[in-house]
Amino acid sequence: QVQLVESGGGLVQPGGSLRLSCAASRSIFSFNAMGWYRQAPGKERELVAVFISGGRTNYGDSVKGRFTISRDNAKNTVYLQMNILTPEDTAVYYCNAKIMFPGRVGDYWGQGTQVTVSS
């Protein structure tokens, strides 16, 4: 049983920045992977940025160099700093965490937070 709560979405102008937060109900050390996905209208959900084993990161190609994932273990929180935003970044952003069990994956999602990039 895991709860993930996103915050920080909103309306921003092209070229602007936003910082998203994902607060987890348990220690993020318990997750094998944790990070962010997004889904725009009419499109499939796509990877944005995640922490994987060993603290390594994996970014989607469209956000490399603009977005940065970070974490505060004491606060059980993962962040997404989004810079140089464009209208193509408009989407619902979802926090995700995974726990690897033998033969299966525990897959947990937050409710999502809307990011709209428009002038």
C-alpha cells in the first residue's frame, strides 16, 4: 500500500520553469524505481525522468538538458525541475514508484498534476 501525491503543476509561459513535487507515504529507499511520466491529450503516457537502481537516472529524450529529477530522502519526496518549457510539454504529469517482487512488479501511481505551457 503506497500513496503518492503530486503538486506544483499550473500554467506557465513558454520558456518558463516549474518545479513538481511527489510526496510518498513511505521511505523512498523501499522503491526500486521512482520518478515521473506524462500524458498529453491523444498521446500515450511517456517517460519523463526516473531514478533507478543505484541512484542512476533515466530521462526521456524530449526533456534531456531541460528537466532535472532530484530527491530528498528525509522528506520522502522526489522533485522534477522543469526549465525552458514549451507548449509540447503540456500534459498531466504522474509520479510513479515500482517495487520489484519475485515474478512481479508492484506499480504505484499518483493522481497526476496538470502542466500547461501557453502564452
